[in-house]
Amino acid sequence: MAGNVDALYIFLTVVSALMCVLVFTLVVVFAARFRRRKGVRAEQIEGSLPLEITWSVLPLGVFFVFFAWGAWIYFSERTPPQGASEVYVVGKQWMWKLEHAEGQREINQLHVPVGRDIKLIMTSQDVIHSFYVPAFRIKQDVLPGRYTTTWFRATKPGTYHLFCAEYCGTQHSGMIGSVVVMEPAEYQAWLGGGGATTGSLASNGQALFTQLGCATCHRTDTQGRGPNLVGTFGKPVLLEDGRTVMEDENYVRESILVPTAKVVSGFKPVMPAFQGMVSEEQLNALVAYIKSLSPPSAGAANTASVAPSGEKPHGPEVH
């Protein structure tokens, strides 16, 4: 996206510079042309409708170009491509914790292959942070209590600076890291030996799901006290109050922490809340597991998801 962002910025700068030159040139020309002269009386000018329409319509058209171009870039940046590799990110004072779908965990470093779409699913365990990689022209706030996403596709191997761009406390300036972009073969070698791993993110979530007895209610038949979660991620969910919501990462997260917030139609609010009992890493693993229950064709929710460094797992049941 860097080329598109830079092109828009350059366009804005050039248009602004041209308008400044035009305005100040006219000021000087008019000041000289219509300066006060001895024996010459000023005369009233009523204006020109065509001129006023022109200087209103032309700038409006230019601003619409700004808007359309900026909106296109914005929605492109906010819409990760289907099948992007997912990495879960947890921001905390004062570090970045990252985990890949395969289970590799990193702190303040993110290894990715060149030419692959990477989707970051991010949350904070304390205050607001902001994930900022200047070379990729991406900056996304990382908020406590919810997921935010961004994505990129690195086009050139190398090491790129990662910053927190939101003041987050006394050591904010030290919350730095790097994105290491590698050739595909080099990246595969790193996956085989780099980073701490205790199994894939989805498998860890499955173990947690079983450990906490979530499967006793969320069964694959019609006998469970909770809804069947197989094949539901990324699809609309009808709620008991008549609303329809999309089952995405934030919906799953909320259903784990505050299950009475959005109860699925046909089920009672009997699921216990896990607010304060489940860590951010455990939530990520559970979300990744629930996403893995949907077939690959379910879209962006694939099991290539990744989560950050882990704490003890707690398993919740999801509405």
C-alpha cells in the first residue's frame, strides 16, 4: 500500500502548493493592478456569476478526487485479502507479543515471508497502543477489550522498524521492535526452528476448549445446551432479541467474556462468564480454534491464524 499512500500524499502536496502559488500570485497582481491612484475613484463591482460558479465547482471536483482516492486507500487497507496468513498481536506495557498460526511466539519481532499477505489481529491487555510500521505505511490503534485488524504484504526482504505510536506510559519510547521480511525458503527454515512453540494456535485452543468442558454444551449434534460452533464463523447469527450479527473475532471474544451480551436464538443464557479468568493469549487460542471449525471456504477466517505469547488457558463456551 505504500506506493498508493505516497502517491496520494504527493498529489495533496502538489495541489496545495499550486493553489498557494496561484493565490499569492493573484494577491500580488491585484494589489499592483488595483492599487490606490491619485485622481482615480473606485467603482463598485457587482461580481460575476460564471466566475463564482467556476471557483466553487472546480475546487469541489478536486476535493472529490481527494475523497475518492483516500476512501479507496482506506477501504483497501481495512479489508484484508481472503486467505491472508493471520498473526495475533497483544500489546502491553511495554512490548509487543506475537504468535503465528503454527505456534511460533515472538516478542518485539515479527518474521514474515516476502510477497505474502499478512493479517494482524490485535488487542491490548492494558492501555491503548498503536502498531506502526512506517515503511509499510500502516498504523492501527490496539485497544483493550476488543480486536482491531490491519494487513500488509511486504515486497522487499529486510528489517523494518516497528513502533508504538500512541503514548502508553513512562517507557512508551522503548516500546519498539522490528518486522523481519525473509525469502520464502528462509522463512520456512525459520518456522522449523525459530520461536518458541507448543503446538499450533488452533490445537492449543482445542485443548483449552476441552479442558474447560466447553464441548459438553457446544456439541456437534442438537443435544447441546449451547449452539453448535462447526461452520458458523464468518456467518450471520440470529440472536434471541431478533437482531442479526456477524460471527467474527470480536463476537467470539465477547461471547466468551460476557456470554449474556448476545445470546443465540433458541438458547438460554446459561453459559458462565470468563471475564477476568481468561488471558488475552488464551482468548486468541480459543478464537483460532473456533475459526478452525469452519471450512476454508468460510473466507478470511482460516486456521492459519496466529496468537501471541500465552498464559494459562481457560476455555469458554461461545454463543
